[in-house]
Amino acid sequence: MTGERTAIRAGRLVDVEAGEVRRDQTILIRGERIEAVLPGGEPIPSDARSIDLSAATVTPGLIDLHSHLIGGVDEGHGYAVLLQRSGAQEALTGVDNARKTLLAGFTSVRDVGTFRAFVDVALREAIDAGVCVGPRMACAGAYVTSSGGGGDITGLTPDVEVPRELRFGVANSVDEVRQRVREIIHGGADLIKVIATGAVMTEGTIPGAPEFSEAEVRAAVEEAGLNDRYVAAHAHGANGIANAVRAGVRSIEHGSLMDDEAIELMAQHGTFLVADIYNGDWIEEEGRRRGWSDAVLRKNEETTEAQRNGFRKAVKAGVKIGYGTDSGIYPHGRNARQLPYMVRHGMTPMQAIQSSTIVAAECIGWNDRLGSIAPGKLADVIAVPGNATEELESFENVYFVMKGGEVVTEAAGG
């Protein structure tokens, strides 16, 4: 390792690999990577810059597996409104969303789809080049969806011409799915997002209804695999979940109407569940206040408690749970608000933290370099006040963020 040395004194260090909280530890960092984790009493190198987080809980940078950084907060009336916004507006809004996400302690995200194809890829490249500030991004590029499906622009009259970039991933057969997957990968995507069922937020679709067959989803999985990519499947309904799991997807997103068979399949296949179990409360409270469409509010009512009941069963069944919020439905920067909900619905506090660190890193495919504070891994480190493992609400008050060995924000706290 080369580069400047930094020593972080951690009052409480969450060891997500061991599932333990270690007192009075020192994280020794050289350049962008962690060099060692030492007991607090050991001397630190004289050339190391010292950062005192002895009054804080220190964890790896958090990971949101289900974010949508591109565009404004959802307006709750479907997506035809996107025709009133330019790609430039979507991109520049994404710059602000990315900054808020990083400052909230989320140093990495999977951006699982944007209607305007590849604007997420452009944002990822700008962040990587240092043009703007934000988390590491794994990007889906565009939705693979059926005509009129959960990832399409619906609610328009037939004579309205929609720009191709807003329907880039529309496919209606096995062959078309393969073609769209190839095109999306060639456009720079890190993963493929398949909309396997209808959606809560897309007007005219039914969340429980499958929109792709098992064969069509398998075609996406096979084509992605040929290019060392994987598939994340938006799937609310039990049949759509089962189709997607049997087809070999890496993760099920939402899983709102999963039944016992779907849960058993996920456990057997090692499929990750990424369930946005806070989101329903935001839609219910803010959606009603802001006058969201009756159809969206009704579908939210039909899925919210069912999702939470299924989540609890999935935890008990040993399904791998990755942390994902659907940020973009609600404002960016509030990504940690879901952590206490996961405890409320069946997880321990440590399991919830692990879901947003080491488990999420495994799901995203970056566990070789992220997800825990361990020698050789990238130095993504955050701090929150006090004993945060007892009060997960504290994660909404992140006051120290380091990404890849660089301090992003440092303020008084703890």
C-alpha cells in the first residue's frame, strides 16, 4: 500500500463479519485502503494523521441496493410526466441526489433503473472522475420491461411518440429480451434490471401480475451471465417472484406479495431479498398529503403490510436480506430511515446493519473490497453518535463520512 496514513480512533467499532461491537479500536488506513485494525492501546505510526471518533459508533460505509438517483422525487401520478423533463434536468437533479446520499453515509449504491437510458451511467462516470461528489454506483442503465409494463411510460394516448431513450429496454419476447440486455450492457450497465411484475407506482399495472415469463427472465439471466453481469428482478407478486428465482436472478426487489413457496425458493436458491419496507409509510402519509393518484395509494395499501409480513417470514426462513430503500420515491439522504423498520419486522439490530454492509456488498458483487472494516478493503468508514447499535435511528445523524480513504464530511458529534 502507498499513500498518506490515517489513524481513526473508534469508540465502538461494528465488526460486521463477526457480528460484534469492539470497544476502543484503531483503524489504520494507508491511501484508499485499510491497513490494519488495532486495539486502542497500541501505538499508531508517527506519520499518521489522527481522527478521534472515540465517542462514536463506527461502521463500514452503508450500501443501498435499491436506489434511483436520477430525477426528482416521485410525484405519485405515474411516469408520463417525464416527457416534461429533459435528460439534462434529470442528470443535474441526480448530481444533487448523489451528494445527499453520500453525506447520509451511503458510500455505495446500486442504481436499479432510470427511465432515461444511461443517465445513471453518466452520473457514475462523473463521480468516478471527480467531477461531482457521490457514492460508488453500480448501474442498471435502463429497465428491461414489457410494453405497457411496470418500467414503461404508461397513461399516454396511442398517437403520442415517446423518445426511444424513455423506452430503451422494452421487450416482448425471448429474442427481444436478449437483444435489449446486450444493448444495455454495451451502454455501460453493471447489472440488468428486469421488471418481472406490475408496479405500485406505474399507472395501469397490477403489482401481483407477472409481466415476463420464466423463459423471458431466464434469457435475461443467461445473456447477462455471458457478459459477467447479473439480474435484479422487480417482482411484487408470488408467481413473478417464483419465475424470477427459478430463472436464476441475483435478487428480488420489493417482494411485496411473496407467499411461503416464493420464500422457500429464495432460501433454497440463495436469492437475495431487497425489500423497501419503510417506503409504504412515506407513500401513505406524504402521498395522501400531496394528492397522489388514487390508484397508487390503493396499490400501496394492498402491498405494504403484506410485504412486511413476508419480510418477517423471510428473515425466519434464512433468506439473505440486502438493504434497499427505493430512494427516489422518497427524498434522497433519508436512506437510513429503514434500519429500525427492519428490526421492527424481525431482524436484530446487528442483522439490520449487516444487511446494509457485508450482505449488501455480497449482493452487489463488491464484497472483495467493501462491506466491512478489514485489512485490504477500501476505507469506507462512517460514524454516528453514541451507541448506535441500540438506537438505529442514530444512523440518520451520520456526522463523519470517509470514502476510499478521503474524508467527505467531518463535523462535531458523538
